[in-house]
Amino acid sequence: MKKYKQITILIFSVLLAWLLLSLYNDRRIQADDFALGKENTSRIEILDGVQFTAHNVEEINSVINYYGNVYGAKVSHQARPKIVLWLGNSQIHTINQFKSGEHIAPYWLRKFNGCEECILPLGISLSNANPQEELLLSQFVESKLNLDALVVEVEFMGFREGGLRKELSQIVNANLVDVLRDSSVSKELEQLFDGDRGVEGDVIDSRTDGSAKQRIENFLSESLGDLWKLWKDRGNLRSAFLGDLFNLRNWIFNISSASQRKIIKPRYEKNVKALEDLLTYSKASKIPVILYIAPVRQDKPLPYDQREYSQWKEQVQQLAKVYSATYLNYENLVPGEDWGSNFGEDIDFMHFQGGGHKIVAKEILSTLQSRLK
């Protein structure tokens, strides 16, 4: 009887897996873009065939390593463009109600400068990024390139996020662990870094670890993928399925973009410390920093506790003052007509349309030019 039960469970599992793979096979979703909404489009920017913005860890690693090879420490400042790292969350890489010909803010920063080859704005962002992750990303980029300036978008919701996402292990090496040993992310870095790195600090691919077991597993998996397309595409299932679970949770608990979010104190305090660490390292490296409060939709009540939000802004401004960073409050910068919705009547407080990206780029460039002199 027990044997038949196990066989029944196995058959049911196989059928369910086949059904889900078939259902999600044609849906392509970036896992980090769950909450962007149907009206939002993630973008990257390319000039002369070379990408200079990225919004997932794999691409960030590729872009920064490319420019690290081109404009590394041995290249003099006179022989290269001004390198500006622009850090933030999905606001930097997302256009609401995208139309052909529109671009994200780092692109316009380069265009509006009047000399595209004179400035290299590296737009590096992650959806739902928090200051702990931005601290790690800033140090990763600084380990590859000599920065001329750092622009950091700070957004209240990011201070509710906790920890470092696992994908960041792709850029963590022994040098970064050592540099950030006394920082707010030191414990999380140790967990991401398993010590199994190459001579140059690159991650050794677990698929080529040399063991007989691993070779057999790779062979069987790749062979099955050649025979069955659904198996080859199975990685897409997780992203799409989790996206549906995310939307189901919001529907059950009536969570929308307008639902009020309060701070989560332990996370908030750690993120404030991470922002302070970022400013500390940048000041020590003599890198000018522009710290700006992210634009937010103003024609609807904000989904924040107003007292907490005001205190947060004051705290960010005070940190900027202590560490000689330029503080800019852009919360009212983007006009109402440049905002849209996530989908239907669910309004979007974070992602603006193409015109908003031009406005932000112009304001950043004006301040940046004075800091780069």
C-alpha cells in the first residue's frame, strides 16, 4: 500500500511539474522586477555598442569588469572620461508607460553634458536596493575604477529592505571582504563569500568543480535539456511562479502601492549605518558625493508615516553635512503629468515616465559639473 502511495505522489508531482512548466514557458520575468507593475519597463543604455547601465548582478559584474579593463588604475585621468557612478533602485532603470525613443536618466546625463565622450555615467541599480547593497556595489566599482564622482539616490522604502541578496556573491571576493571587514555588512559578506575563488578573485563555477558526481549531473541535465525544451527553460518557472504568489499575497491582504509602510527599526538602523559607511569610504577616497532624495509622486498621499519620513530626510541631510556630501531634495522635482500607474488604478509612486528621466538628469548634471571642477 505504501509503495502505491509513493508511486501516486511521484506521478502527481511529475504531472504538476509538467503543467507548471508548460503554463509558464512563454512568460519571461526578471525575478527582481516582480513589483514593477505592467506599466513599467526596465531599460539598459548602450553607446557605440557598449553597455553602460545595468540592473542585475550578472550584468553589473560584466559592465564594471569591462570598464575596469579599459579605464583601470593604469589609465591616467587625462586619457579617459570623467567616471561617475550613479547608484539607486529601480527608479533609475525603469520608465513608466515607455514609448519608443525614450531613455533613462544616465543616458540623458551623458547627452546633456554636450560631450558624450567626456563623461561616463555608470548607472548601476537593483530593484528594491537598500543602502547595504549600495555600499557593497560602491566598493566593488571602486575596486575596479578610479571614480571622479558618486551619485546616490536615497529612497525611504529602501530603508525597509534587509540584508544582501544572494546574487551579490558573484561580485564578492576576498579583497572586498577585507575592505568592508568593519562595516555594517561584514557578517553578510562573510556568508556570501565561501572562499572558493580564483586567483583574480573570480568565482569558480560550481558546474566545473571537477568532481565525477558534478560531471555526471551536468551531462544528464544538459542531455535532457537538449531533448526537452521545457526542462532547459525550467529556471524561468521559479521567477514567474513567485511573481504570481507575490500578486496573490497583495490581493489577499489588500496591499496596494498606496498602503502605508512604516519603518522596520532593526533594518532601518542597519541601513542608516550602511549609508554612513558609504559616505565614510567615499570621503576617505576623496570622491565627491551627491546624495539626493528620490522624486516621489505628490498628487496623492504618500504611503509613508509622515513623521518617520520627515525624520528620515533630516537624518540623511545631517549625514551628508557631516561627510561633506552634496544633499539634494528632489521629492517634488518630477511634475504630476510625468507619473503613471503600475496597472489599472494602482498608482505608481516610484517610477515616472520618460520626461521625468530628462528632468532628473538635467538637475544632477548641473550639480555634478560644479563638483567635477
